[in-house]
Amino acid sequence: MTVFGQESRDVFARSYPEVPHKLGHSLADEPRLTLDALAGLASQLPANSVEYNRGDLPIGVDGKPAPNGLTIEDTIRRIAECDSWAVLKNIEQVPAYHDLLVDLLEELRPVIESRTGPMLTPQGYVFISSPNAVTPYHFDPEHNILLQLTGTKIMTQFPAGDPAFAPDTVHESYHLGGPRELPWDDTLAKGGTPFELGPQGAVYVPVMAPHFVRNGPASSISLSITWRSEWSYAEAAARCFNGSLRQRGFAPKAPGRWPHGNRGKSIAWRVMRRLGAGGA
């Protein structure tokens, strides 16, 4: 069965890779994505592939959010009442979920590869959130589609590559190993675009587009399917190169957004790494 209908595939083809947009899907009744199934999945994943925290958080978080005092299995099964959010990372490590991820991405592969080349490093993430939980302001290095399965949420996105919403120094710090959480100020809010999601709704998030998520009045489950491209890896390497230059007192120009290739800085960073010259 096709999960992304023709209308959604057409919208994706017109918008990928730089324009955020909503899609529809037919994955709401997938048995691998029920709470009990996900609690079982959590027990099969390594500890570094599971993160769960309190849900009563501000949009901007200074450092890592606070733990909730429960096990991951109890957090998932009690998500309606435990005021938390949880993420299961790299679900493709478990064969049944690898198959799910591959099947979904195969529907979009022709469009993806016609625009940004080979689809690299496919990964899947599942988010389980209590009512009104907040996923704080952050960005991610992957091309990403978030599929809402149960409950509702609002993802507010901000323009990718605009230093007003994520300064170049923060990009560089992240790609050199720093946190992905971003500094937040309430004056930023007017620049965001909210995407309301219910079951069978999805939203595409461009590479490094800042965003935060606020869950609706019921607990929710969402699936994020992600992939990288040669462009996304080149952008990341260029950010690393710029960060290294900035540590040496230079003020480098930010990498270009797609379709700018950032090839020169990407190659330069890889040469620096091989020569052991990547640090200050």
C-alpha cells in the first residue's frame, strides 16, 4: 500500500529540498507504532539511542532538559500522564523498523535523487509526547519528514540559513560537536511558520531549519524519517571549516544554501582533518 498519495508526492516534488510544506500519509494504523510496540522497541535499542525528559519545558533550554525519574518503557506506556517526551533514535537498528523506514523512503526516492543526488544515511526516529509537552528550539542536519500518527501538535519552523534565527557561530559550534539546542528570544516568534498536524498529517523540514514543537491536549506519537545528501554533508563540512577559521581570528562567509554546492570549503575541511589541522 502507498503511504504518500499522489497529491502529497506532487507537493513534495515541487517543494523539495528547501521549502517547508505539509503532506498527507496513511500510516496511522501501523502496528509497529503502537505504544506497546514502541515500549518493546525501546528495550531493544542501545542506551545511546533512547532519550526521554520532562515535558514541561520552555521553548529555549539552557543545556539538556531534566530527566523524569521513570524508565523509558514506563515513560512510553504512561505517556498520557507522566508529563514527558521521549525519542527513540535510529530505529532502523531493529530489522522490522528498518523495513518500515526503507519502504517509506522508497516512495520518495525518485524525487529526492533527481534533486539532491543519492539518498544517503536513512534514519528513523519516533517521538512519544505527553499532552502539551514542548520539544525545545533546535535544528537538525538531515532532510526530514515528520509524520503525525496519534494526537496533535504544532511545529513552528523558521527560515533555514538565516542567521537571525540561528547565528553562524551556533551552526559552526554544532557541527564541531556542540549542542543542537538553539538560543531563544521571544522576539524570534514572529518569524516562525506554524504547521498544525493531526493523524495522517506530515511536514517536511529542510536541513538545519530551526524549529520547536508544542504537543496538543492529548498524548501523541510521531515518526520522523530522515536522510542525508551530498549537499547536506558538504554544508556541514563547510560549517566546520568556517568554525576552524573563526577560531583562528577570521570572519568567514556562511555556506550557501542549496543548490550552492559548498564544494571548495567541504574539500578544504576534509584536507585539514587528514592533516590533523582541524582544531585551533
